[in-house]
Amino acid sequence: MRTYEEIIKQAQESYSRFFRNVKELPSADEFGEDVVLNTTKIKNIIAQAEGHMEALKAMKKELETSAKDAMAEIYPEAHKQIDDMSKSYEDAIEDLTAKMIALKNNA
């Protein structure tokens, strides 16, 4: 069984890799005729974020299982870190979905 530190390290690496690889996109309000974004690319980014979220859920479950044997003060900290990362993915998916809708509306 992996340690808390190993689980959190893997989650943080995955989180950093995803957000490092996602380039800044203009906000939905900034789309104009001169901005051309590929909705397929945005869908792929959303799919990647969803994949990362699934991996986080599995890590969270692993933490919950191993937390029974861990010191009581470690679990809440790890749980919060995973929840915070999950929220960032959810926010990114929401933002990307809004941008994709704006692209379709401007097309």
C-alpha cells in the first residue's frame, strides 16, 4: 500500500502537469471573429481534466482506505488537498465548456 506522501505526490504531479499543459485561453467574453479556437481541442482538454479527476477520485479512495491506519492529523490535510485539486479541475472544465459554447454561438 502506498503512503500518504506517495499518493499526494502523484496527485500533485498530475495536477501540475495538466495545468502546465493547458494554455491560457481567452475568456468567453473575449472571443471575436479574429480568434479561432478548435472546439475539438477544447473537448480533448475537458476529457483530460475529467480523466485527471477520475484518477484523483481513485487516489482519494485509496487515501480513505489507508487513513484508517494513518495518524489522525494526516488524513484531513490530504483530503483537503485532493478536494482543492478536484475543485480546480471542475472550475477548468466549467470555464472550457463556457468557452466552447461561446465559440459555437460565434460560429
